[in-house]
Amino acid sequence: MNVVEDIMTVKPICLKDNDSLFLGRTTMRNHGIRHIPIIYADSGYFAGILTQKSVLSKAIEITNKSGLHHLEEEEKKISIELVMDTDVTTVGPSTPLLKAALYFRDHRHGCLAVVSNDKVVGILTSGDFVKLSIHFLETYAKI
């Protein structure tokens, strides 16, 4: 295991930039995920990442302004493109795992979109490195 494609999640759940924030939040909840790669509806190219942090921040803003009872209604009016992070770092499938690991350590982000030819081919999360660590410990540590 030397490169990102060795441990990344292949074909992650992606949403489109014009999908609603409500769809983003419910997709995260229903699938138990905290990051969703977003693609442009017109081209299918990578557009950004919808994070749990940005979804929660917007939910708090909506709740403070309109009340909790209007949250779903307001989220359905907001497109993901208004909430997603667009200033994100991506990696390719052949990026060395060490480089990706150092990025996580140095930037404290929870995921990296794996992009090839402007298309999302995977997602790499800090959890993938925890799984890799467990694998190495089970394989090589004599506890």
C-alpha cells in the first residue's frame, strides 16, 4: 500500500452543485458520512466538498433566523453551491500515501477528494488512515 488509490473509497456518494442543502444534510445522515464531493451538474467535473461543519453552520444560521420548525423548508431553498467549500485541495489516485498523510497532519482536514481528469474517482478520509493503521498493527505488531 503505497498510493492513495490503495485505500481510498472508490465511487463515493456525490451530489450536484444545484442540489439542495436539505438533500446534502439528509444524505450525510442517512449514509453516516461527514463529507460529500460535489460535482457541477452541467459537466460532471469536481466542484467542491460539502462538509458536515458547513452544513451545521448553515443550519444554526437558519434556525437562529427562522426557527427550527422552518429548517427543512429553508434548506430546500438553498443550493449546495452556496454552502460547499470550493477552496479545497485534491489528490490524484497515484499520490503517495505519505504525502496525503502529511497533508492531513498539517492541515487538519477530514478528507481529500481524489480527482482524475477533473472527475471524482474517490475520496480519502482521515478514517481511511485509521483503518490502515489498524491493519498494520494487526499484521505487524506482536501484542
